[in-house]
Amino acid sequence: MTSVHDFIDEAIKNNNIVLFMKGTKNFPQCGFSNQAVQILQYLNVPFLDVNVLEDEDLRQEIKDYSQWPTIPQLYIKGEFIGGADIMKEMFQTNELKELLETKNLLTK
Amino acid sequence: MAMDADAIEKLIAQGIPDAKIIIRDLANDGEHYAAEVISESFRGKSRVEQHQMVYKALNGNMGGLLHALALQTRIPE
């Protein structure tokens, strides 16, 4: 029986891009989570969406795990990148695309 | 009851004394804000680290009362 902490560990270890969000990628349930999904979909990268609304323990644990108080949260290759604001800023400066390119995650 | 712009600004200023802080109330509802924080102390830090400094200054009010704060941090020109 894995703990929530282990679940998070495994998710970010086994998936290149993980978005902890409210709702799912097909049905985001918050404007910021939706923004994060739109950015990743625009960049056309596959990602795992983890709906924190499904589990209150998960919702709390991810905030402690990342030392970050809000959702959404983006992980790339096990590294915490930031929330919707940071994603948007990095997207606009092209940094996000370059980061994905550097990690060989852009599908082209 | 959500926080107001003054309270947010004061908290950030307490935690990051040299910061220039611009707060906007996005929907005039006291619940959705945008904050731009400019500080020399951000130099050399990643965006995540910079935002964490602001969250720390807000002292645990982030998740609770202030559930939507669009944050932008930068270093002075």
C-alpha cells in the first residue's frame, strides 16, 4: 500500500512531464489549471495529468512535497518547474519550449 | 473574508524589505489579485525560489485566504 508521498515520487519519476492540477486535462476545473493544460497542449507534449481534487490527502501532500502552496504544479523530468504564472512567463519568453527541447521532450 | 491589497503589500514588504510591490485587484472582489514584486534579493534565484520568497512573506495566507494570486517577480533594471 503506497503512501501518497510514494505515489508522488513514482509519478514524477516514471513520467517525463507531470501536471498536478484541479480536474483533468480534458476537464480542467480551475482557470489556472486550464491555463497550464493549454500551454502544454500548445507545445504538443504528452503529459500525465494528476487530479488533486480526487484525493484530499494528495492535494495537501503535493503542497508540502513541492514546498509550493498552490495548484497547478508542473514537473519536468522529476524537477519542479512552477505553477501557472511561471509556466506562462516561461512560455512567453520561449524558455519553456527551450527547456523541453534540451530535455529531448519536444515531439517534432 | 479575503485579504485586501494593502494587507498583501504590507506582508510582502515585511518579508522582502527592499521590494517594490505593485498589487492589482483583478476582479474587484478582494479575492483575485495580481502582484508584481521587484527586488534585488531575487538576483541569482530561480523563478520558483523567488516566488517561494513571496509566499513565505505572505506567511501561510496563500492557500487559505488568498486562493488566487497571479505572481510576477523580477530583479530591478
